[in-house]
Amino acid sequence: MSGETLSNLLSEARRFPPPADLAAEANVTAAAYDEAAADPDAFWAAAAGRLDWAEPWQQIRDWSNAPFARWFTGGKLNAAHNCVDRHVEAGHGDRVAFHFEGEPGDTRTLTYADLRDEVCRAANALLSLGVRAGDRVAIYMPMIPETVVAMLACARIGAPHTVVFGGFSADALRGRILDCDAHVVITADGGYRKGAPSALKPAVDEALTACPQVRSVLVVRRTGQDVAWSEGRDVWWHDLVAAQPAEHTAEAFDSEHPLYIMYTSGTTARPKGILHTTGGYLTQAAWTHWAVFDVKPERDVYWTAADIGWVTGHSYIVYGPLANGVTSVLYEGTPDTPHQGRWWEIVAKYGVTILYCAPTAIRTFMKWGEQIPARFDLSSLRLLGSVGEPINPEAWVWYRHAIGGDRTPVVDTWWQTETGAQMISPLPGVSTCKPGSALRPLPGISAEVVDDNGQPVPNGSGGYLVLTQPWPSMLRTIWGDEQRYIDTYWSRFPGYYFAGDGAKKDEDGDIWLLGRVDDVMNVSGHRISTTEVESALVSHPFVAEAAVVGAADATTGQGIVAFVILRATAAEAGLDGAALARELRAHVTKEIGPIARPRQILAVAELPKTRSGKIMRRLLRDVAENRALGDVTTLTDSTVMQAIREGLPEGS
Ligand code: 6R9
């Protein structure tokens, strides 16, 4: 981490104990830590007991085939039943499940009873398309209620879904469809973003030109945009789903039945299909949502302002809140459409009590100014959460002050696609919060910060974050690649799960997350692999070689900076520097998606490499962040860096 960030951490010494009224009524008290430490299995069994099981489990955790875990073995349950039907059966059918707010201002209210009917219809529709338990279904959708319905319909019939973020390109979508061998895709004509319809169906059509196994595409009409139609393959949601009966008996599946695959960037160009299964995942998603957000289903209005296409949306828009029978807000669009107060208008309109979002959003709001949220009545808020990247103390304090009215706790929650649910976080009724620290592992979770040799570091020191015991919602494997699962997560420190994050233990033993220690960037809370962007760049005819780094960015956490060595074809094309950068940025957008578009592209004659030929990204990051050069003794040619520096345009 940079010296600047460190000094910020040191200068913010304020501590925020839990508000007395919240603590007095909190779902979870300090006793949970002791209970879980004394008997973690019993603790998780009690958490699993918050769900409906059709058949009881025989064993709580089976770690006999480590690192392949099984939880609640022998138990059977249905995730959709747990998220929907059981609340209706308990008499809460009239409770609102989602207040949907479309970007153009259209709204829909779905009660739990409405959701149950829709999920049953969609489940029947998928069955009519030949989808059976175990078949994978790809979902490529905007943020609309049908996305939730589609996921739950899949879960209901035991068909693992793979939701692909709507901002990903046709190529990225195709790669994921092929990797998990999905035969059915659910999509929409488009969604609304930044004040205009943004098409999705054309990307599906393009992706499917090379996916012959896909036989059906179910299309929701959202924007009314014209769409190309493939007769026999494409079906309108409103034709097929609406015609189905609203009755469907949910079958109970094994606790270890696959629930979903979520692709995430790793250190290689090929995204990893993270596999989550049913019982353990739902147990921890539901328990953490209940404990960390202290939700009271009868009165809270909960809002995760993230996209369902990321794990945060899976666990804290869909599975956690619905398993707890909570009322949520679902917002389709961007924070500044039609004005920069849109989020706060939504908070005031629905009386949102709990808000969960990423530091990048908070820093953007800081930039826009405190006067914008100040125009809205935010007094309903009682708890704020942060996720996705380290939150700097200034942003933490601003969030609590400008949004939380100096009243609300802010829970900084560390977790990953792989962990499935929150792992390190304050408990709002128990913990005294420190701006910038996620504090300590949640009850039932064992984490440690270790040195290069896997030894725990003393308080006051930094190292690598590891998880030392299996947990219910842990990934079970990488889809189709068990060896990669072992190599990526379980080989760096034998016996421990290696998270890929650096962390520090302060003098109290509390944990501060310091960002990735591998070649994964974190841009606006999105994980993007440096190698993925590099391979997109070198797939362009102008580029011979590319090195990509994440450089510190005041708003997005990191920004993507690409160093490229050009081929002769680039000069022959006669483009100037700006046109060339535009061309390459557009190419990366096409290959991966707009989130991977480099902030800067710098043409260089050579790249710094170690003697073994590895690109020294650390040095490039120093250049990109304009810091003094680090150690260059392992460089094959240490003059390269000087040349790169001198070739940099002024002020970059
Ligand atoms: C949930 C999610 C995971 C990576 C993770 C870490 C970073 C997430 C964080 C955090 C510091 C937090 N991260 N939460 N860093 N403090 N509270 O974001 O999943 O997209 O898989 O990203 O995000 O680097 O390793 P995912």
C-alpha cells in the first residue's frame, strides 16, 4: 500500500461503539463468538436450522477429502422453497419481497406471494424447454425482477445457473456458456442504463454463433427495442412463462447439489467457474445477512446497491435477503440518472433502513459533494455496509457522516466470490468499529494473517490473509478443473485457503485488508485479471506485447494502465497516439467489456522483465503511479525502466 494510505490509517483514530438501541435489540450478541469458538460445528448446525430441510443431515461437515468440503451431508432442501414458499406458508405472502425501481422511473412491487407464483411459472417454463436437474442455464440480464425469478426458477428445478454480468461482451458471455456447457440462455431485449435503453440480445446472438449446443433462448421484453429473432430457438418470456400454471412442487435436492457457477477473474486469462452448492451456501448467506445487517424482516427495507451479475448480488440481493424473508429494493440503473441524488431519492421514497454498497460508489458520492444527499430525508437509515474493496478511512467516515447522519454503524465486510458469503466483518450490535478495518472473522470463521512461511504474524505486522478452517459457503471446486482449484487456493500455504489478499493485524489483532497480492486488479469493486486484459490487447493486430497494471485511483480504487509494444502494422495504419489508444480501448471493450477498458494506454519500446522472463508489474505500477523506482536488480536490462519513464507523456 502506498505511504499516503498508511498515514491516513494512522491519522484516523476515532472509534465507533454500537448505538445502544441497536445493541439492545441486536439479532446477534457477543456470546456468538464464544459459542462458535467452543463448537463451530454446533454453531453452523444451529445456523442451518434457520432453514427448512426436507430431510435432516447426517454429518455437519465432512472434510475427510480436503480440500473438497461437504456440508450437511445427507440433508435435503430446496433453495427456492426456502427463499419464497416457506414465507408464504408462514403467512407472510403479502409482505413485499422487492420494491423494483426501473431507471426510467417505472416501478413494480412484488410480494412474496407474487414471487412464488412467478418462480413457479418460470420453473414450469424451463421444464417445458427440457431443462432438468443438473443442467446449466446461463442468465444475461439487466437488473429487473425477472432476473431474480429466473435464478430461483433454476434453483427450484435443480438447474445450476450461471449469471453473466450484463456489462460483459459477447465474447466473454460465449466463453462462460461454453465452459459450463449451458444449453439454455435467459436474457432480455435490453435494460436501461444512463438514461437510454442498452441492448443485450444482440450480444447473446453474437455469442451463440459459436455455441451450437444452445437450443433455447428465453427473452424478457424490457425496453421494447427491436431484436433479431431466431425461429425455433428464441422464445418470449411473456409468451412462455405467462402461460404456465403458478403451481409447481419443489423437489428437495441434496445439500451438495450445485446451486450456481459464478465466473471470476483469476491470475490467468481464463476466468474460473466458482461452484457453489446448496445447503452450506444458503446457510451462511442467510446467517450472515441476518447477523451482519441485523435484519428485522417485519420492518426493515434492505438495499444492496450492486448488480446481480456479481456474487454480492447473488448472496445479498437474492439468496440471503429472501431466505430471511426481508423486503428489499431492486434498482435497475446508474446512480446519476437522471440526477446525482437518485440513490438518496430511492432511500427516502422506500424508507430504506439498511444500505450495502461498494467504496467506489461512496468515493464518487464524496466527489459529487455532501450537499446532494443532504437534500433528501435519509433518517430511515440505521445501518450501512461496504464491500468489494478496501474502504479508506476518509470514505468510511464520510459515509457514516453524510449518509448515516453520524448515527449508523458502518460494517466493512470482507469476502469473495469464492467464500460465497461474508467472512470478516464487524457485528453492528457488538463491535466497536474502526474506520477502514473489517475487524475480525465472523463467528464460526477462522482466518489468520501469515508470513511467507505460513506462520501467523504478530500484531502490528502484515502478511497474507488465509482461512484456516472450511466454512459452509466455501466454493466446492472450479467447474471442470479440480487441479486448478487445488493449485489456486490450497497450494501456497498447505492446509490453508489462500485468499490472494494482503492484510495487516493491528495492535489489537484487528484485521485491515490491504488489497490483492496477485495479478488481479480491483476496479470499482470488480475483479479483473491483468493477464485477461493483456491477452485481449495482444489479440489486436497492432499489439506485439502488453503489460497491464492496476494503478491507484482516487475514485475507482484502481485504474487499468496498459503498457504496449506496438507492431509495425500500427505505424503503417498511420493513426496518431490518441486514435491508437481509442482503437485499443475499444478492442478491450469488445473482448471483455467496458469494465476492463484501460484508463491509459502507453506505447513503449520494451517491457521490464525478470531473468526468468516474468513481466515486472510492480515496477510498471510504480511508473503508472509516478513513484520512485523500486529495486531493479533482477531486471534483464535495467535501462528499460528509465526509457519507459522518459517516454511517458507529461503528468501521466
Ligand atoms: C464480495 C466481492 C473479492 C476481492 C477480495 C478483496 C476485495 C472484497 C473487501 C475487499 C477489502 C473489503 N474485497 N471486500 N477488500 N475490504 N471489505 O467483492 O467478491 O468480486 O470476488 O472480490 O475483493 O481483494 O479478494 P469478489
